Amino acid sequence: MSDDAQARIDELVKANHVLLFMKGTPLFPQCGFSSRAISILDHLGADYETVDVLQDQGIRQGIKEYSDWPTIPQLYVNGEFVGGSDIMMEMYEAGELHTLFAGKGAAQAG
Amino acid sequence: MHSETKGPVATEIEARLTAALSPARLAVINDSAKHRGHTGDDGSGESHFTVEIESAAFAGQNRVQRQRMVNQALGDMMRDTVHAMAIKARAPGE
């Protein structure tokens, strides 16, 4: 594992309120699961940033170790790992994702 | 749906999950045909799966913990064999 990648990931996760590590970009997702994650975030009107892991092998491997989670996409909110696209979909259907963004988003306003 | 034509990968997924989590209900659905020619289609016809699993082992565990339990049970398959897996994990009564 590259410590440099871990440090960069940590920095990204802490600097962004809602951050999605994905394959491709929001306009051109390169994987069905990443595409689904983007659809959910867009549908909720979330203000999010993304990292394209296909552009950086260090991050692509490092993110799996960072959160001990073997797959991509991965969603982080306020520096905490939330889950992958299955968990996002379940939380979306249960109304929990909306609460997560609304609650923490409001707290961060300004 | 096509359990009578279950391939070796689906069979192995089922065996590992059964051994690790003693599921009350388990469905391993092969979605690979929907992804033919896409990224991750290795030509085996067994690259994309959906797993629906109900196990008492999930009681009191949150969503992240449940998926970790499934991933752990599958071990190296998640890295080497399976390109994509959707996981629905429930405890009995949910």
C-alpha cells in the first residue's frame, strides 16, 4: 500500500462534504454501479464532488484499503464512509440518505 | 431463475455464503447476460451477480457490516473472479 495514496485519499475525504469515488465522471460514468450512485445523488440534489479512480491507480487501489471495502463506487459524507451503491440505494429508498445530506448539509451552511 | 444451469462461479458463491452465514434464504442471480460486451465481461458468462441473502447473522449489524460479512465470506472471489456484485442482505423479519 502506498502511504502517499492513503494521505491523498484522507485529504480528499476530509476536504469534501459529500464525496463519491467512482469509475468515470458524473457525465460519463464507466460502470453501472457508479452510474446508479450518480443518479441517486443527482435525484437528491446533493452538492457533491467526485474522484475518478480510473485516472489514478494509486487511489484506485488505495481507496479499497482506506475503508476496507473491496468495491467502487464509495460514498463519503463529512469524512465518514457511508457505503457503496447498494447501500446508497437502500438508504435512498428508506429516506435516510436525504436525512443525512439535509442534516449535515444544514450544519455546514455558511 | 436458471438454477438448473447454474455455473461453477454461482455454485461456489452459494457454497461459501452457506458455509459462512447459514442463510435462511439465499438467491444467487447471474446478471452477466445483461452486461455482455461491457467492461468486466470476461466471456465466462459469470461476471455479474446479484445476491439476495437473509441470515440471522445480520441481526444487529448495520448495512456496511452486513456487506463486509458477505465480502469476507466470498474472500478472493471478489477480487479475482467476480467483476460486479449487488448485495441485498437482510435479517429474518425485516
